Amino acid sequence: MWSLKTIPLFLYSNYYVINSEFISPLQQGSILHLSKAITLVESTLMSHRSEAIALLKEIMPNTGKSIRIGISGVPGAGKSTFIDTFGKLLADCKYKIAILAIDPSSTIHKGSIMGDKTRMEQISNLENVYIRPSPTGAQLGGVQRATRESILLCEAAGFDIIIVETVGVGQNETTVKQLTDVFLLIGISGAGDELQGVKRGIMEIADIIAINKNDGDNMNSVMKTSEQIKSALHHFPISENGWIPRVVSCSALENKNIDDVWNIIQEYISHQKLNNSFEKKRNDQNRHWFEDGWKQLLVDQFFSSNKNKITSFLQSVLEGNMTLVEGIERVLNLNK
Ligand SMILES: Nc1nc2c(ncn2[C@@H]2O[C@H](COP(=O)(O)OP(=O)(O)OP(=O)(O)O)[C@@H](O)[C@H]2O)c(=O)[nH]1
Ligand SMILES: [Mg+2]
């Protein structure tokens, strides 16, 4: 571990020197170096990007060994409370846990997600737990890339379990699904017909659904919701890897059945490893991010070199001087 006296100067600055002096403490689990490395991959500055690429190349052999868990749920479902209790359970089992967030809207609602680091009272000061909020002000595309790369950095720093948290608002869940091995949905009861927060689309991508707040007066209602979801799941096609999503009720506040959730997660990982779908899924995810990455880059480059023309076509479309299809055609022709 670095003491304050031995921290190289560059760690305080915006300059990065990706050499063994940086990489070796990172791989020994220095939180200071890990945080700095994550800030580097979050940066969109061209000079930082090339440093980030060099860093990721160096650490690549030490990545991939963690269990990556995605956690989502509507605001107030109890995600933070769950992660606090769940994280404590894992930390007690001597696992090293990193918690990352995907929340591109965090600047809008003042960073509620992970802004509540202090609310994770049981784990926020534990030595083997690392909590990293989402970069503020970034676009979803940027957050996705940064999170994917942060997972790799955490793995290189020796973290065994990586939790990626997101608020359930649609596109975020699909992203988290593409970044993780297990997708856990924190649901709540009293949902009525539409099964609030457990909408069809989300249910289809959840591997495990934990109906939280199974305590006090709420227990009947949780039981009803669990039954409703279980029977609704029968109507969904079985996923490609043969896993039938599991529904469990729990109380994050009272630490009830949180160990059950962990057992199911482990069962699901074993299931995937036994039928060889674990590596296949990670490969499919890499394929997805590769395709997504070069397409995004192409669009960004095309836009930055044709910005003025594209803006003027848009203006003409909006003023009714050009039809929409004509405008699109003109943009495409810029490439010829
Ligand atoms: N009764 C009960 N309350 C809970 C439980 N888990 C969380 N809560 C309460 O529900 C409220 C919201 O919990 P959070 O953990 O902040 O929920 P969240 O999903 O992280 O919310 P956002 O960050 O706003 O999306 C808090 O008042 C918690 O104390 C539980 O198991 N039982
Ligand atoms: Mg929260």
C-alpha cells in the first residue's frame, strides 16, 4: 500500500504515466491507483484515451476472473439498502467487492444513485469494498464504455465481485445486462396489474427477481406479487442458456433471505459454466461492445468533420425547405 509520502506526483495531476510504477500498485489493489485509472478511462480527452488504451492493454491478462452482477430496480425499490446488506454478507465471506454505477442522468437528479454512498453504512468504510459513483454529466454511451473498462480495472486490482447498479428506466438495464454475468432485478410489491417496475421488457432480461421489503405489514403483499411474477414468467420463452428466472422475496432492511439471493447467483454462475454458456455470453458481450464501439466512433468522426453541413441540412428540414428523407440522403452523400 502507498503511504502519502510515497505517492508519485503524477497521481495528483491530470497527467498519466502508464508504466510499471503505475500498473504494479494498481494490480496490488491500491485504491488510489484504481481510482486514478478509472478517472482516466472516464476521460474523453484524446490524449487521455491513448493512455487509457495502453493501460487496458497492459492489465488485460489479469482481467475476467470476477463475478459481474448487474442490479436494477425502480427508484426506491431498495437497491442501495440491498447492496449494503448484500455487500456486507460478501465482505464477511472475505470477498473483495467493487460497486459501480450507471446513471447518465445523475446530473439531472443530483446524482441520487451512488450519491447515497453514505447511506451504505455497513460497507462504505470497509477495506475490501470499493464504491465508485457514475461519472457526472456524461452521455449514456460514455458511461457504458467507462463502466465496461472500469470493470476490467477493478478485476485487475483483484476484486472478486463487481456490482453494477442502475436505476430502472429502460435503456440502462439493457446496458447492464450486456456488461454482467447475472442480472438481478430488485422488485417491490403492491404493484397492481401492471406489476410496477417489473414490466415485461425488464422481466425478460432478469435472471433473478428479488421482491424486496418482505417485512412488517408488507409480507402478504410481497407473497402475492411473487406468485404473480412466477406465473407470468411461465409465459416467457426459456432463455438461450436454459436458465429459468428465479423469483425470491427478501428484506434488505432486516437482512432476510439475502443469503438466498447469493446462493441463487452462485447457482446461476455454475449453471452457465457447466453448459459452457458463461464464456459464450462474455464473448457475445465483447462482440456487442466491439460493434457498438466502432459504429459510435465512426458516427462521431463523421459528425465532427461534417458538423456545419449536417446542421444546415437539419435547419432546412425544420424550416420545411427540405424533406426529411432528402435531408438524410444529403447527409449520406457527404461521404461520397
Ligand atoms: N421496509 C423496508 N424498507 C426498505 C427495505 N429496503 C429499503 N427500504 C427503504 O426504502 C427506501 C428506499 O431505499 P433505497 O435503498 O434508498 O432505494 P433505492 O432503490 O436505492 O432508491 P434510489 O437510489 O432512489 O433509486 C428507504 O427508506 C429504505 O429504508 C426493506 O427491505 N424493507
Ligand atoms: Mg439508491
